[in-house]
Amino acid sequence: MAENGALEKRREGVPCWADAQLSDVEAGRRFYGELFGWTFQEEEGEVQESPYRAAGESVLACLDGEPVAALVRKTDGRMPTVWSVYFHTPDAVALAARIRAGGGQVVTPPHPVGDLGSAALAADPDGAVFGLWQPGRRTGFGRRGEPGAFAWAELYTRDTERANAFYGDLFHDALFAPDAAPDFGRARVSDVFPAEMPPHFLVHFLVEDVAAGLATVARLGGRVRVPPFETSYGRVAVVSDGQGASFGLLQR
């Protein structure tokens, strides 16, 4: 994996993985394969549960042979159809304790995923859900910050000051150290989404041309949720796939 050599330099709180919970993984393969040029590998044995999630059919999405995401079949129809972001930690148990102490919740306690690492799901004080990943054999993204790969995670929340305090305490060096180069931002829900939208993370994938990406999304049966708008980190449009999982297209 491309990032193995840099693992020791990765700070706690750097986004390191993303996955989508879908009802139809095969449809997801067709959609994202054409949109981003991803190829897919079946997960086998213990990791058939997905490298970062609970049990269910999953496939590993790759760009030029390196892992960039996973598509996971929902095991319960009541679960949301959603993209989730995972943050790197060297110690998921210790981080889970700090999340609780900071007013957040641990939704799924840290648990091993074969020899790949340990995963957990948590929620911040506003209710936005995110993942933790403590690497084992699998460290996270093999590619990032290039077309077809993860580029940014934006938290839409009702209280950006509280979010900055919560995540700043958890992930200070990744976000606020003098030499930090974060790819994780915070914005008010009402800046883009209706005020009644629940707080949530929006995973962004880089594209060379947002307009061309929107045309492809529409052709493949997806929807444009928010037309292109300018941000401090690039030009963004919010879209969803044919099953309703929302994500951002980011052009820089």
C-alpha cells in the first residue's frame, strides 16, 4: 500500500478512510466505477465484513491498484445510506475514552477487523457520526488528493465553535499545529443544507472538472443536491448516487 512507509508520520485525526453503506453493492460498483474510474476487489474471509465496518458483503475500491474506499452492503434496511469518514488513531481505545470525556458518544466500541486493524464509530456532541481507524496490516488510503480519490471531509454542524473545540482537543496537531495541512473543515449546516438537516460529515472526492462530473452523475442516475459553490478549499458540488448516498465533488 502506498502509505505504509509514511504511517509513522501520520497524526491522530487525519482522515484515513471512507466507506459507503449501500443496499446494492453491485449498483454501486457500476456507478463509482464509471464516475471515478475505480476498479474493485472482493473482500474475502474475515474481511468480507469490510475492512472498517460491521459484517456484510463489501468490495474494496481501487485507483491504479491502490485502495481508496470501500462499498459495504447494508445488513439492516433501517441503516442510513451514507458515506462515512474514518480518522487515524494509534490507540482507538484511548481515543474513544477521550471522545466520551469531551461530550461525544461511542456508537460502536473499538473492535479488531482481522489483522487489518481496529475500527470504531463515534458521534460528536452535535450528533455527527464518524469513524476511528487504528491501523494494522491496512493503513488506509493508498491514494488521496488526486482525481478519483479522497480530498476533503467537511463537517456540517450547527455550532462551529463547539465543533472546533471538540475536534481541536481530540486532533489538535492534525488541525492546528503550525505545520498542519488539514483536509478536514467545519461549516454551519445552514451554509449549504437546510437548517433541519442533521449534523453530518460530507466526504469529498477530487475531480478535474465539476461540471463534467455533474453530467456523469446525472447520466448514471445520481442527483445534484447542491449546485457548485466556492469554498476556501475549492469549488464543490454536493451530489448523491442512485441509492441516495451523498458526497462532494471537489475541483481545485
